[in-house]
Amino acid sequence: MDPIYLNSVYTVKPKNLYRQAELSQWIAQIHQRAESFKPKDQQTDSDLIEKFFLRYGVKDAQISERYFECSDVFTGFSDHSDIYKITTSTPNGVDITERSRFFLNRSYEVLQKFYDVSTVQIRPDHLIHVTCTGYVSPSAAQKIVAHQNWHHSTDITHAYHMGCYASLPAIRLARGLVNTENLSVDVVHNEMCGLHMNPQLQTPEQMVVQTLFADGHAKYTVSKTKSKDLKNLKILAISEKVLPDSEMDMSWIPGPYGMQMSLSRNVPPKIKGELMSFSTDLFSKAELTNEQAMKSVFAIHPGGPKIIDAVQETLGLSANQIAESRRVLLQRGNMSSATLPHVWQEILLANYPLGTKMVSYAFGPGLTLFGAVFEIC
Amino acid sequence: MDPIYLNSVYTVKPKNLYRQAELSQWIAQIHQRAESFKPKDQQTDSDLIEKFFLRYGVKDAQISERYFECSDVFTGFSDHSDIYKITTSTPNGVDITERSRFFLNRSYEVLQKFYDVSTVQIRPDHLIHVTCTGYVSPSAAQKIVAHQNWHHSTDITHAYHMGCYASLPAIRLARGLVNTENLSVDVVHNEMCGLHMNPQLQTPEQMVVQTLFADGHAKYTVSKTKSKDLKNLKILAISEKVLPDSEMDMSWIPGPYGMQMSLSRNVPPKIKGELMSFSTDLFSKAELTNEQAMKSVFAIHPGGPKIIDAVQETLGLSANQIAESRRVLLQRGNMSSATLPHVWQEILLANYPLGTKMVSYAFGPGLTLFGAVFEIC
């Protein structure tokens, strides 16, 4: 079977860049204000909320900046806010319908940056649209393909609700489409985690989530054509495993005020427990010994600081081997499924010699472990 | 490239069977009761709601029965109701989180009917889980693959939020996976449209929607193996088109009380306007002339009575050629993406000679037209 390549990784930055300390403080303020609309005897004290955020929130040594599409930081919870109008009638902010509409509008703007529709251009044969933070039909992907300047028969797949690991199943689908009939498949990620905070929930878990996740957008192409101008990632192997007895450790479910996440402390140790045997299977699928594979550069989905630590410790990796994963977490936060493509982009821009293998991991609800091996070429 | 076959179509009936008249009357009662919790000057009169349902609702000549997983018809809006607890504190029924949890529990029960986990058995290499009516991670598909008696490495794809047409893109993905590495791919549909009614919306559009949609579950296998015991559908061609200037005609978006649909009267005429040229392209992809293709049996997604009429009139089909599509609508209603597999099952159970072509159409938000050609063999 012909080799399949991934290349042309592009990213679009969301509208607003915030320093972590500033953003976390603002989120704490939304929580304090939302709390003030609860009955007096059910309110959590403002000082306690601030302490919780300081204690449980992700520190700026680990995430220094995050991008949000939502500009509400500047509007002070007022009627001019898009999402976090924290008022008597909307003490949690706007409902999931308005958040979804915001997602649609903004993701359509992003798609217009990825695809110039002011002129007629070459278009992909298939567009796989990936998200777990905005479910609207028709989607931005359907809207752009229906644009009068699109001028190409492009099929669409929604690869939705697969959480942080979704880039790897999306590439698996793209590979199948390329092997069947499509010459070129584009995968587009739109993630806006910043739309899904519920400020009336005062739990340590939510304070981790709300200081960890961010917005991000990415696009790349999967095809049998090896680019001569750009570096490519040849797909060698993709593997997946759902861990037993772990369904309660992470979840993602719609709520009236956006999607709701749960996340337990058991995720890093459970990943540690499975990673070595999972990786041995993955490497052998890519026809690599463990020893050969351990010389690769590693693109680890930075689910959180402890996830990268867990992978590094279990596999005995050097700081250099995971430098891009840590850097993307530091500079961007966890952008859900859009994160790994940002890490790949960094790795392709760095000076790794052609022939270097890249091992990529991602984790999500299930618990699901995803792994892939690529060759930089 | 080797031919790819679809076979082993199984369906599971949801818990409760209701006659259309009885169910529509009950839904009208939920609306009347929900309305009574609005401020007096904003209430729609009970008689008017009943008249609206009688005027706009789908008649029992067109849909005689529908299945719902939800048993609330028997509990009288009380605290014992699962979804439609229409009370002062929940005048719209329970929120989207509780509806999603109900979906997860019930879909996991259905998956245990599709896959016996009481013993170790042969399992698929890949499971594509299809729905637009319940987004929960971990999903029922992930839960069953993690079951201690599953004993097989099965990959999972969530093909969510593609609406009524989702079976055809799911088969397109399955074909790619089979062409790449998976020996057998199962596609499983769980649809529970009956969980997504908002009884405080009194529009003719919602009365159509709430008397049209139903619950349904289906499963089938896609592989290179032609079954000798069962009839097969050889996949000849799959096509898709998003129509321009039609994004407002149908939509599907999460709301605080479940998913919310919009549906315009323009859908049937817009489909009529595009169907012939779309079909000519589809048939030629399957290496059939229009004349040859018109001798096929047609499996039309029965989006509503007028959709079947529109396809029949445009292509000049006989009543016999669309008999199974009308029968599934009559006996089951529109089960969203699970509907077409029910039509295919009926066609495979009927006595069409081997070699007969089956043309299948489905429609959804975009507006998106999907078509496929199969050969019964």
C-alpha cells in the first residue's frame, strides 16, 4: 500500500491573548459574581473561591498564556458580554445554544482564514471537521463548502465529540479515505474550550479545568503526495486502547450552560500503568524495536503538566525529546484536539534530520490511550 | 480494489411502542402543562395548542406508530418521569445533562443486545458509533469495548452530529478503514429523538418535529467478506452535495433542554430542484445509466411524507419501488440516522433477485444531499 503523508500544518490564533495570571483572576471573579446570585445560605465565600483558584489552578510557570475567542474579559460581566453575562436573569452566563452560535460564527471566520474564498482556488476532496466544543449543523465546514467561490466537490465528515485525542482518529479516517477515493483530505480542528465554563460550580476539579484549557485552531492535509517544498510526516502506525475500569476518570457531557467536564486525579497514574505495554505494541506495528523508538522526538498531548511528566518518567525520555510538547502547553494551554497539531507544527519547524521518527500520544475519555508513529521526511 | 460489502443488518426496538394518535395527544398535554407555568399573559391557550397539533402534526395515516425509549407517557408528568417532569422547578422537563445520561444508559443496554458480553465472542476490529441525539464521553461504544468479556482490540470512531444522513458518511468511513487495515467494521446507530422535545415552544414547526421523529437502533457490518448465509449489499458508489443558499432550511443545535431542531417548508422543493442532476452524477459513479438506475429499488430516508413524495415525483418512481421507505415511515416514524438501516433491512428481507441495484438517499442539515448505490448479492 502506498505511503500516506501528513503535511501543510497551519494554525490560526484566536482573537484574544491573555496572560495566565490575568485570565485566572478574571475567571475567579466570574465565579465570585455568579456565586453572589445564589441564595445567601448556599453561597461560597469570595475569599475561599480566590484561595481555591490559587491552590488548585494551573500556575503560570506551567501555562504562561492562553488564547480565548471570547472577549468578555474586557466587558465586565455586562450585557455587552458575549458569554459571561453574569446577571440576575443569567447567573451562569448565556445558555448552550448561544455558546454554540458563538462557536459557529467564530469557527466560520477561522475557516475563511484557512480557505481564501475571495478567489477560486484548489480545494480538498474531503474535509474532516473536528471539534468537541461546538456542535452546530450546518457547521462552519458545510457553510464554507457551500460558498459560491468554493467551486469543488468536497465531501464532509464531522468527527465530533472525541475529546483531546481526536486528531489521531481523524488521521486514521483520512488515511482510509485517501486509500479509497479522495486524493487529498484536509483535517480542520476548531476548539473553543473557553466557551464552556460554568461559574456556579466551585469545585477544585473545575478550577483545574478552567485554568488549563484554551482555544485553538489547526488544519493539515493528508494525502499520498509527498510535498517537495514542505516537510512531511509519513504515517507509520496508529493504535488505540480503551482502559478497563476507568470510565469515571474523565467525562464530557452537554449541560445547560455549555459542555461539562469531569477529571479525576487517577488519570496520570492510570496512563503510567498502561503506557509501556501500549507503546511496545504501537512501536512493533511501526516495525520499530523499543530501543529504536526511544530515539524519536515525542509529541505528547499536554493534557496537563502531570500528563507530560507521567509519559516522560514512564518512558525515560530526556527534556529535549519532549521540548515542543511542554512549550505548546506553556504558551497555549490545553487546546483539546487542536493541541497535538500545534506540537507537530513546532516539530516540523525545528531542525530534526529527515528520517527522524516522531511518536505522538493523546489521551481522553474512556480512558482512551491513542498513539501514532510518524517519520519526518 | 476489492469490493466492499455491507451485511448483517440488525435492529433493536426501543422499550415503548405508542400509537401515533395516543402519543401525539400526550405530547400536546405536555405542551399544555408546560405552558401553564409561564406568566399568565404569555400563555398560549390550551385549546389552541390542541388545534395546532391536530392541524400541523403528522397524521396517523402517514405514521401509525412510534417507539420511544422514554416511558414518561405512563407517569403523568410527575417526579417519577425520567425526562418530562413538568413541574414548577422544571417547566421544560429535565435539562440536557439528564437527557444525555438517560441516552448513555439506554444506549449501553442496546449495545449489550447487539453484542453479547456474557460470553467471549468474535468482535469487530472497529466500531463506528453514530448518533445525533446523545453526546456522552465515555460513550456506550467505549464502555462495551472496555467490558471484561470483550477480549478484542477494537478501535472506535464517534461519527456524531451528522443528522439524518449519517449512515452514508459512516459507510464511507467504514469502507476506508476496511481498505486500510480493519478486517471488519461494525456501524452502530443509537437515536433517541424522543428525548429532545421542548414543551414550552408552541410553533407549527415544533409540532411537525415532535409528531415525526422517533427512537431507533441499528447495527451492520462492513467488510471485504461476502456472507454466504445472508444477503449482502455491495457498495458501488457514495456521493454527497451541500446545496448553496440553504443553510437556514434545517438546523440542529444543543439547547438547555435537549437538542433543538429547525425545519423549513423549503426542504422538499429544494431537494426536488437538485435531485435529478445529483442522481445522474451518482449513477455514473456507479457505472449505471439513468435508465438502468431507474429500475432499482429505492431506499429513501423518509424525512417526512413530503420528502418521499418529492423523490418519487422527481424521479418518476412507482409505488413498489419505494414501498419499504414508506412502510418504515408508517411503522416507525423518522428515527434520524437509524432510519435508512431499517429500510435496508426490509429490502434485504424482501425477495428482490440477486443483482438488483438499490439506490439510497438521505437528507440533512446543510442542506446536504447524500446518495449511494448498492447491489443486492
